[in-house]
Amino acid sequence: MRIVQKFGGTSMGGVARIRETAAIVRREHERGHQLAVVVSAMAGETNRLLALAHEMDEYASPEETDVLLATGEQCSAALLAIELQRLGLKARSFTGAQAGLLTNNSHGRARIESIDPGHIVAALDDGCIAVITGFQGVDTAGRISTLGRGGSDTSAVALAIALKADACDIYTDVDGIYTTDPRIVPEARKIERISYEEMLEFASLGAKVLQTRSVGLAMKYRMPIHLRSSFHDVRGSMVCEEDEDMEKACVTGVAYNRNEAKITLQGIPDRPGIASGVFAPVSDADINVDVIVQNISEHGLTDITFTVSREDYPRTMEIMHQHCADMNAKGVAGSDDVAKVSIIGVGMRSHAGVAQTMFRTLADGGINIEMITTSEIKVTVVISERDVDKAIRLLHQAFELDAEQA
Amino acid sequence: MRIVQKFGGTSMGGVARIRETAAIVRREHERGHQLAVVVSAMAGETNRLLALAHEMDEYASPEETDVLLATGEQCSAALLAIELQRLGLKARSFTGAQAGLLTNNSHGRARIESIDPGHIVAALDDGCIAVITGFQGVDTAGRISTLGRGGSDTSAVALAIALKADACDIYTDVDGIYTTDPRIVPEARKIERISYEEMLEFASLGAKVLQTRSVGLAMKYRMPIHLRSSFHDVRGSMVCEEDEDMEKACVTGVAYNRNEAKITLQGIPDRPGIASGVFAPVSDADINVDVIVQNISEHGLTDITFTVSREDYPRTMEIMHQHCADMNAKGVAGSDDVAKVSIIGVGMRSHAGVAQTMFRTLADGGINIEMITTSEIKVTVVISERDVDKAIRLLHQAFELDAEQA
């Protein structure tokens, strides 16, 4: 099989960890696989380099910051290649440019335009293990670009697609994605197969194992992602196309995010364009709005409530107070002690009453629901932060997530 | 004027030093010059990266070591570009590959094959200051290569030639090349103009301001090198073609190197091929032999004496003892407390008796000469290390080097 492996910063964090990572590469090589290995910078290195750029100039240009940051992965790729060679394996490193990874010109958060994998294919066909710098490419003008935080996952998936690989193995410090956080629910179970859609929801809900962009890309090209442990040689979670087995469980997992704050604009005139009027200044300030709920209008007035991440709360409140008058709102209220709990599952599509089960379970537990949003495969509620652990335990139990998968 | 500037590791050693370096670049830019700036890695960075490679594998491949080392200059080039932009100047960084610097495949000590300066010229013509990573290029297979220690000087001179620059300004922590070491002879004088040939002798004799290769290259293409201070905006030493003025002084300077050891092979049969027999095992051990003197043969037997750097002395003695029998030598003797003192000057060509003045000066000072070699523009003697300071003072005086240049 042809496999793309991806190792993050922790796996590259120093000589000892790189030796362990090389041992995994060798193990898979000895299983007869052709391997392209995508690596991140050593843990902490990207932050160190970024601090250096900012020490030089708080407003350092994204183009030159990219040139600086790109050295992080170049170092770790070289070191892994050196270690693989020490183990007697044929290996060589490739920068993003050498790997043919072409991006647009949005430095600091570039998008991959295309990959010309000729050099990598030639190396693989020559029996060589290709070690490729993640997170970076080269723009149309030949300048080094970076893909933004978590970009190495995206590099790996994109490369797997370009190489027509059989799978993209993403190594992490956990051995897969769980039905919920095992620190809260000890009975939480590893999910063996999870659909791209569900994984997208998990990823965007704060499960930090996979970057959202990389899942979207894998879904588009149907590239299986194997989320697996860099500590134990066991099967992890396979992120892949929805299959019949998956239909059996109506809920796959419970995700949560404590880092939420909610803001309500009270009594604003309910007319077209009002939502865009509310969110334009927030978006201009580069603040990411998460859940949005607009209540039913009474007497031509409506309330809009939305959540932002907790660190953006003070700035967002400030912006809302500034714009309150412009929008003819009666008032602004907010609190930063809320959290988000979601149930996720492609099975919801074919199972009625899943949301109702969720609401009743929370009600029975005496937990007040402050906001609700739903998508086709997810129901999210915003609740008080102090109820999060209890809510997760109750939901995990209600949907029988601790039971063996059928 | 179009000028290539080169700044070494000390000038790039941290944020504060990079700001000072950028101020120099701005000063020359404001004088109306088109500038291509070649930079080394931050002081200590190349050694840190090399130590990391060796920690990974003592025998790390030169190819991957180059990938690792090249990040050093990439960081400093990006940081200098960031600082120049902060000062409101138009600047961008270029890696060796982006600058079109093509080398052969001798990784770790690659030689420049050609430079395609198209991108740099375009940047300069666009009013941009080009900041280029020294020390590195790309080989014919597209892999990153490095030029070996001091390679940034060579990068700068080669780039100056390719860009048809008016001069190559090399910034150092001294303000030029002196008639001798001012720490030994306070009357030592800065040499305003020095020929390439003389500079080559100074460089190869241990004056650490310029790398020998870069001087050879500048000489071949008649590129003037301006050796100047990064602390004071004063005229330094111009390394250029020999001119009539230079002829007036018969000796330009006195160089020395304390780091010498001498070894004598006694009573070996004087027949063709014996020298190669002596030096083959030394060269095989990657030991650099410096001065070689073969004495007149007596009764078909001869003595060969040569010097090596002091750190190679124990290994060289060991090798000589091993091969003593093969070469039918009567014995091996050596000492590691010798030093080398040279007088240099293109004027020697037209002035008789320069060597004789040197020998007499040393004899009058009671200094014993152990070995002598001469070239067209240099006389070197090997003496006891304890006599070095005295010898330099006497010679500096004897050749009137403290006098104003005519």
C-alpha cells in the first residue's frame, strides 16, 4: 500500500521523540508500504519563531513571517531523514516547494491550489521514504507560503490525494476519536469508523485531533484518514465514507466546548438586513461567531443571541455597546459562563426523536437549555458551564454510547 | 551604484544586532545604491544545528545536514527583511535556490556552478532591497546545498559578479586589514588598497577577515571587495587589482599563525615518489599539510619536514610512526611549539633582497629560523612560538610598515 503518514510537533519534539517516530516509520516500511511522511515543526518551534518575528516587528509581513516559520518544518524533516538513514533506510527530505505543493498568495493562511507530486512519486518508486515538510508550500510567484495553524494535517491529506495513496495515517497522542471525553466519562469508547461529516462536526466542536480543513478535503476526495496513536501500534479511528454499519448507531458521540460566551441584543426592529447589520462589525474585528439564534419576533421587535469564544467576549461586548444605538436595539446582555454540548451522528437523519431525547434527558437532569441549534447530523445546546460534566454523562448514557458498537 | 553587501553571523546575532545591520543597509540605500544583501546565520546557529544533526547521527548525511543548516540563513534573511520593511523600505528575502545560485553536488562543501540572477535583478530594478541567504544554493537535482564554512563570503562575491555589481562590501567587526595584528604592534596601520594576491596570502595565513575562496573568485572576475566595519562608517580596505601605487611598498604586511606543529621524517631514501609516499596517509586522514621543506640529500638520504595545525599534531605523529618502517625512515621527530610568520607584498617581485632583510632582521634579534618557504609575493619562516611577538615587531619596523603609505 502507498500511505501518507503525518506526525505532529509532539512526535518531532527533540532527538528522543524523533527516534521513536522513525521507529514507527520503519515498522510500517517493514510491512511493505510505500511511505510519504509529512512532519510538523518541533513542538514549540513555530511559536518561538513567531515570537522572534514579532519581536523584530509586531506587524511583520506575512510573506517574510512565512519564510521564517517554514524553517521549523525544514529542520524536523531533515532530522527525521537523518534518523531514518541511520536506521539503514533510504530516505530524503523535501520542502513544500520541492514536493510541488503550490498554494495561492494568502501568506500565513494559504490554500493549496495544486500538488505536482512528480518528485515524490519518483522517490517512492525508487524505494525511498519521502519526508515532507508539512504546513508549507510555495505560491505562484515562487515565494514560500504557510497554510496556517494545523496546516500539516491539510498538507498530509492533500499529498495523499495527489499521490493516490491508499490512506492518510495521522499519528496523535490519543489512539482515536472517542464517543466523548474519557476524562469526564470513563466508559467512553473509541469509535472505530466515523464518517467525514461526523468528524467535521467533532473537529469544529473542539475535538483537537484533526483540523477541520483537512477533513473537508479528505471528504471531497474520499481519502480515508486513519487517526492513530504514536505510542501504541493499535488500530485507531478510521475517518471514511458513511457505510451501512454506521447507520445502526443514531448518535456517534458527544462533544463539548467550555470556552463559550453568549451575547444577546434585545428588542431590535425585525426587518431584512438586521442580522448582517449586527454581525458586520463583529466580523470586521476578526471575531468568529459560533452559534446564532434569532427568537420569534414580537410586536416587530426581535432578540438575537450568539456565542463567541470566551477570549473574544470583552471585545465583542464593547463592539455591541458601540453599535447598539445604530441598530435601534433596546439593550445588550451577555455572560461568559456558558458552554456548548453537542450530540453528533449521521444516524439522526433516519432516527426521529433524537433531539427530543436529548432535551428530555437534560430536563430530567435539571439542566436548563439556553440556546439550541441543529444541523442534519448534530444537535447543539448552550448551557451553563457548571452543568457540562453532568450533561455529558447523562447524554452518553441516554444514547447508550458505552455499549459495544453493533 | 549596484552593491552587494555581506553581513556575517555577528551582525545577525539577535534582534538588536539585526536592527543595527538594517540601519547600515538603510544608510547605503539612502546614498542611492541598489542593494543585494547577503547574510549569514545568526552567530552560533550553524554550530547549534550541526550539533543537533550529530546528536541525531554522528554520520548524518551531508545532503540532509545541508537541509538542516540552510534554515539558519533562511531565518536571518527573513528577520532582516522584516526589519527593513519596518523601516519603511521595500525588501524581500531570497533563499539560495530562489536567488538562482546553482552548485555542484558536493554537499557540505559545494562549489558554485552558476548564478541565474533574474529574480534578484527584477527585484532590484523594482526598487526592492534583496536579502539573500549566504552559504547555500541548490544542486543540479534541486536539493539544497551548502558551500562550507565561510561560504557566505563566496556567495556574496559570486552574486556581485553575476549582478555585475560595482563592488562587494564585506562588513566585519574590524575596519579593514592591517599591516599586522594591532594587538602585537600598536603602530600597525590599516591597508587602504591591497591586491587580490596579497589578500589571498593574508587569508590563507590566518587573517580571518575573508575566506580564501571568495578572494580567488573576486580576483578571477576583478570584483573589488570593500572590507569594512559594521560599527563605523569609515572607508575600510579595498581588495582590488594591483596598481602602480602598490608597487611603492615592497612589503604590505606581516601575517602570523601560532597554531602550528612541525614533524620531521629523518633519513629516508631520496628517490622519486618518496614525498607522495609520506603524504598519502596524512591526506587520507583528512589532515591538511601546510609548509613542506625537503633538505638537501646526503649519502642518498634526505629529511622531510612539514607543518600541520596543532590539533592534528598527535594524529599525524601516530600516522608517521605507523608508516616509518614502510618508508625506510630512520626516525620521526616533531614539536608542537612552533609558529609561522610571513611577510607579504606584491612589491617583492621588483625589490631584490627582501627575503635577505627578513632573515637578517630575525638573526639580529636572536631568533632562530627552523624552516623557510617562499613564493613570488611571500616569505614564510617557521620559528619557535615564544619568538612570534618579537619577530612581528622587528619585521614591522624593518619594513617601515608603520610609516604613512606613499
